[in-house]
Amino acid sequence: MLLRSRPRLFLVLLFLLAFFIILWSGVPPAAPASAGFRDLKGHWAQGCIESLVQRQLMTGYADGTFRPNTPVTRAEYAVTISQAFPNLKPLRSAIRFQDIASSDRTAPAIQYAYQTGFLSSYPNNRFNPKEKMVRAQALAALAAGLQMEARQASPQQLSSIFQDAKGIPGYTRSAIATALENRLIANYPDVRQLRPSQPMNRAELAAAICLAQPDTASLIPTQYIANLPTLAPPPAAKNNREIRGVWLTNIDSDVLFSPNRLLNGIQELARLNINTLYPAVWNWGYTLYPSAVAQQTFGHSVDPRQPDLADWDMLATLVQQGHNQGMTVIPWFEFGFMAPSDSELAARHPDWLTQRFDGSQIWMEGIYPRVWLNPFHPQVQQFITNLILEIVSRYNVDGIQLDDHFGLPYEFGYDPYTIRLYQQETGKVAPLNAKDPDWMRWRANKITAYMTQLFRAIKARKPNVLVTLSPNNYEFSYNHSLQDWFTWERQGLVEELLLQVYRNQLDAFVAELKKPEVVDSRQHIPTGIGILTGLKDQPVPIQQVQQQVQAVRQQGFSGVSFFFYETMWKLATEPADSRKAVFQNLFPTPSPRPDLLQGWQPPPKI
């Protein structure tokens, strides 16, 4: 009996030896990814931690605990960083750390953290793997390693944000300001207490990782996320900035289908002192640029009905040529959640479509039958997010614009997925009345929640990319399209507003400019007005355009954008030269555009 037990005793001793070796390295042994940790129930970062563990970006301990208050060592920090951000390019060559054996299981992660710029070495090529990471170091390292930038925040502002800012080490202050602007800092329980010299614990590291990841940032309660307040413009700022934009579309226009036509169009607009281009990149169920996301989702990387787009990258050319002319380029996702009823996207993903109470799916836009992607469905949300992040990542764009189709006609939302979700969250059955106030508010809030996720995802990818919106008036937007853009603006999810005000009568046009929510918005963010210059079969007199531009300026807005390029002087009754002369008179000299990130302040009425 004693002899038979010796192998078992040996295994137990071997396990204990391995366990203590792992503990000595400062990195916890892995618990099962699906484990529920008994020391996390009710914890402020529980949702974030469980998500990271499920995705194997962090691990718990073998005894079924996570130990959220345990200080993080430099070795554990390196391991977590390498798991959370595994594909960053090295910034410097590897070195041989004197206190890290090549056989150490943390060695590859430590080298990765060093080469990618998250962590540095100590004198004599030492890493000090068991040293605890203090909060200031850990947060600064995260901002530095992710190569984030600050456009507004400065070290001098930290004292107005954190009550204990005096304790922030000088060498970390710039990086802490960057982390603040990029919403990487979670302070529990007091958001104004950074506690810079205290060791960062495992829960705090998890929170920082979640905030740096677009799909997990929302798991951190907002009351614990340190924010940069809206900055007052510098005293020397002048109100001589103006949005002078033009929408470029592929409907009734061929300007986007030829490199030469596109270059000529951009040069013509530059001569008229236009400073902003809003090119369509997503409409009619296809992208107008070569998209890997579209190829994977429905089999076409670019609109197959436009063979002229197949052999060149329209968006890359437009960004380069626009920037060469000193213009801002903000791609426009024109169709939003809408798609043609016969599109390949709708055919391949019928479960992504939503419907009315009677089960019908077709929605007529003029003579065109459309369907609506379900904005509440996680796969639809991921698809739209992936399209937008693809552009943000691949192209040097200055912003992204969503419009009135980034919502849902109020009669839709009766698909099985949404009905189940509504019942799960409210305990109610979706009402027959599509305009039931609670049903309207729930759906609008869901779209707002997705807008929040999308905004954070864009900012996590490129903080300086503007998120802009071109909606209809608020009453119509909410009651018809469940688009609560006024709430978006108040929550900081929109950084430039271009309100579509397509009215022929000047009185009706001006009345829209004076609505309270519009007046309020232009005090917070650059707010311009979309002016109709004509449609293919509905020309607009140039005198009307001129009067509306003057009214926008008189009411103190930040500028205008014209819909659309082809009707500015081509599809019109007046001669092209006479219409161009009016635009030249309206914009006789170049003007920089207002930018919320660059010392913007509301323009005065004139």
C-alpha cells in the first residue's frame, strides 16, 4: 500500500513545486477561461474581468479566485499586454535581460513589451520582473505602447482633473495626459483620485485593458472613467473658420468613377475655396472602395455595378488629392443600416433584416424598394463597425460621417430577435402600436447604445478622427427614424453636426435654424447646415443657394455643406459659369474649417 502511494505523492510534490515556481514569477496560474471567480461578485470591474478571462487575455488563479486587489508585477503586466495587443510592430531591437532566463515562460512576453515600447529596461539590462507596477507607470506605459496621441490634453491640466496630481511623477505626466484624453483611466471609487504612486492591482489593469479595447470599453462604469472636460478656446482664437463642404456621391454623378474626373473635380472645388469633402463610401449595398470586410461578408470588395472602380482605389486617391489641396476628407456612410431589397447583402444574410409587425420587410424610398438591417442585432452592429474601422485604419481620413439612415424607420423592429430582446430586458411584449412611447424609447436607446460603442471604437483606433453626423431635423429624426441625435450630441458622441435643411422657402429654412435643439447644439460643437443645390430633375436656383448661405452666417452657424457636387453648377438651369461666380463671391478667400479638437468656439451672429 505504501509503495503504491509513492508515485501519487511524487505527483503532488511536483505539482506544488510547479505552483510555487509560477507564483515566484509573479504571474498567476491559469484558471479555466469560463470559471466564475468567487471573489468578483458585485465587483465594480466584474463584467470587464470576466470578458477578458473568457477571451483568454487574463487568467485567474488555480484556486478559483481572481484576486482583483493583488498588485501587478512587471512580469504580469508584460504577459497581459502581449495577450491583449499581440500584433504590434516592434519599435526597437531585443536585448538580453540579465535577470530573465531564456527558459522563463514570461520571457517572450517581456521581450515583446520591451520591443513594442510598453516597458523599458533598468540599468545593466535588468528587467526586475517581480517589481510592482505603480499606477502612474502602468497607465503611462499603456498610452506609450499603443502610440496614442493627445490633441487637447496637456500635463498642466492634470491638476484640474485629479486632486492628487502633485504626486504624478514628472516623467509620466505627458503620457498620463495622453491616457486621460484617450479615456484609459479608471479610478475607483473616486474618479478624481488617480493614486499615482500606489501599485496597480489586477482589477485596475483589467479596466485599463478594457478601456483600450473598443468592444470592451463599455464594460467599465462611466462614473469611474476620468474624462477631459471641454476646453475653452485660447484667447487668441478668431471666429474666421468656416465649414465649406460638398457631398460627393455616385448617384446621378460620375465624379467618383475616374481618377481624372475626380482630380479635376477636387481642383475645381479648391479654386472655389471649398475646404471639406464628404465622399460616399457605402451605399446601394456596396462599398465604393476595395473592402476586405465587404468581400468576406457578401462576396464583393467593391460595387460590381461600377466596373470603373475595379482597377483603382477611389478613396485612397481622393484622400491624397484632397489633402494635396489642403482639404479635409470625411468619408460618408450614406446608406447606414439601409440596403436595396435585391442586394447580395440582404440575400446572404436574411437573418440580419428587421420587419414590421405584419412581417413585411420592404420600405419604399421613392421608387426604390429597400430593406433595413437590424441595428439591434450584434452581427449587424459588428459589420457596420468593421466597415468603419477598416476605413479608419487603412486610410488617412480626417473623420467619419453618418447620416439620417443611421437609424431605423419607427414601424420596424418586430423581427424575432428584437422582440425577444425587448421582452428579456423589459418583461413586456412588443406592442402592436409602433409609436408606443416606451417601445419607441427602448429602440432609440438601443441605437444610442450602439452609437456609444461605435464612437469609442473609432476613438480607440484613431483618437483624432472626427465623428460627424448629418441628420434631419430632430423631431423627424426621432419620431420617424428613432435617431435621438440630440442625446448623442449632449453625450459627446458627435463632434460635428451638419443638419440637412432642404427647404425652398427662406422662411421655412430659417425656422429650422432657430429650433432650440439646433441653437443649443451650435453652442457645443461645430454645427453647419446642409444646403440643397439641386437634384437631377429638380434644379435649385442659385439665388436660393446664396440666400440660404447668408442666412446660415447671420444665425451664427459654423458653415455649410452642399448636396451635391454635380448640381452645384452642372445639373442646373443657369449657365455653369454664372453659378460658379456666385460660389466664388460667397467664398472669395480660403478659410480653415472649425474643428472641435483645435480650439473651436461658436461663431457670432452677423
